[in-house]
Amino acid sequence: MRDIMICLVTGSAGFIGFHVAKTLLKRGDRVIGIDNMNNYYDPKLKEDRCAILRGAEDFTFYKMDLCDREGLETVFKEHKIDKVCHLAAQAGVRYSLIDPFVYQRSNLEGFLNILHLSKEYGVKNFVFASSSSVYGNNQKVPFSETDPVDHPISLYAATKKAGELMAHTYHHLYKLPCVGLRFFTVYGPYGRPDMALFKFTKNIIEDKEIEVYNFGNMRRDFTYIDDIVQGVVPALDREFAFEIINLGNNRPVALDHFISCIEHELGKSAKKKMLPLQAGDVVETYADIDKAKRLLGFEPKTTVDEGVKRFVAWYKEYYKVCLEQPRHEGSR
């Protein structure tokens, strides 16, 4: 019989953190959640995620900033934490061009605080979120964990690479078991409003233009949230020394097809504003997931057509959207 795990999930009111925490609670683990509930996007979405988690008896929540080292240490003292799933971070490539210093605080100082306390309090496994952004404009596809990632093209990517380096240092010096997961464009219900799927869906419903960068010539390895969780949980459960692992769908999708999936589910055509590539953006992401399959038994199953369908259904229910009879069928 599996032992009950006490897991600290940072960013538990965030998109991925919420789904991971919910899965751990459902299978009987205890979850300690931390989130600063900032206003990078609508805090109500975070509050609603957190309210769902609070319905579980084995969930304890702290509203706290990762830069509050003394507050963090209190959490470690009060709970005998077995494992840490560190998903809190300042997200977003484009926002890092606007406010770079929030990335320094959350993704560097905050990361080091949680990493150091995990070492100090004998955590058995430190699993943390990295990003496909670390690959920058690598020309070789699919992106493999052995590829060089020394040329980030956004500060966000640079901080994510820095996190990998800090974790490796703590593993080398103190034998802290660490697993860094490079997520590839995660989407799904309760997703982030700054992500393309959320913005496109909202604007199409409201008859507003959607901004299509690089004139639509982009491909993304869109990865459904349920598939991502099926990679994160085994990374927590299994024993590794130090690993960096891609978690992606391994099936890049053209931006035009992605938009057509949304149009199809809404029964409305998008008004597209075609724009050049933005600074910090990459043209294509594509995950080599052989390592994830081998080490985690990772097998993403959700097609983008099905994933978008589930997201749109959630969006319409959550925001109480009632669309008129479709005027246009989106091209497929």
C-alpha cells in the first residue's frame, strides 16, 4: 500500500499547481499550498481554484510570497514535508519585457528560498517547473534535453534556465534530489487568461480582433493539462538524483489550425489582426518526449481538437456564456 505523501505545492492557486494539487488530494495525499494570489491576471480565477482545493480536508493553504523566507520557513517547521512541487513563478514571455524585475524576485530569489529550505528540512524530492522557452530559437527539432540552451531570447527563459542551474548546484553540493520539468504550452480548463487559447476564445465570443503573431506562421506543441499532470505526479513519486525532462504533446500544431479548432467549437469566425513576430517569441516548439516516456511512463493522449473542445465547454460554463445560433462554421 502506498504511503500518504505530504507535498508542498507552490503556486497552488495557479493553473498547473491547481490541477496537480487536486490530483494529489483525490488520491489521498496531504497538500500544503502556497500562493501569493497576485494580480498578474484576474485574482478571482485564482480564488475560485483555491476554493475548490479548500473543499478537501487534507488541504492547507498559505497566502504567501516566496520572497518571504521567514514565512516560508514557518511552513516547513509546521509541516513535515516529504516532497516539494515548485510550480510558482512569474510566467509570461511578453510580460518580462514590461516588468523584468518581478521575474528576478519570483523566479530567482523565490526559487532560491524554496530550494534552500528544501535542503535544510530534508525534503526527499524537489520537482520544479522549467519551460520550453529555455530552448530559444534552436533550429533542431524536436527539442531534446541534451540540446544546448545557452542562448535564451527572453528574460523569462533566462530565469527558467537559472532555476535549472541552481537546482543542479544544490543537488551537487547537498545531494538534494531534483527533477526539472520543461513544460510545453500547457492549456485546458481553468487556464491562464494571458495564454492564446483563453484570449482567442474571449475575443471571438466578444466579436473582437485576435492578434495573430508572425502572420500566423507559428507552431506550438500544445499540451493538455491532464496529460501534464500525468507527468508531474510520477516525477514526484519516483526516485531520481537529478533530471531535466520535457513534458510536451510531441505533436506541434500550426497556429491556423489551433484557431480553427476554437472557431469550430464556438461556431464563430475569428477577426484576425495579423502582426509580425514579437520580441522574445519563438516560431516553433516541439518536444522530444522519449526521456519522459522512459522515466515517467509519460504518454500524452489528448489531441488539440479534443483539448480545445473541453476548454471551450469549461469557458462557456464558467463565464455563463450563451451563444446565439452559429453564424459561421470555423474552417477545419
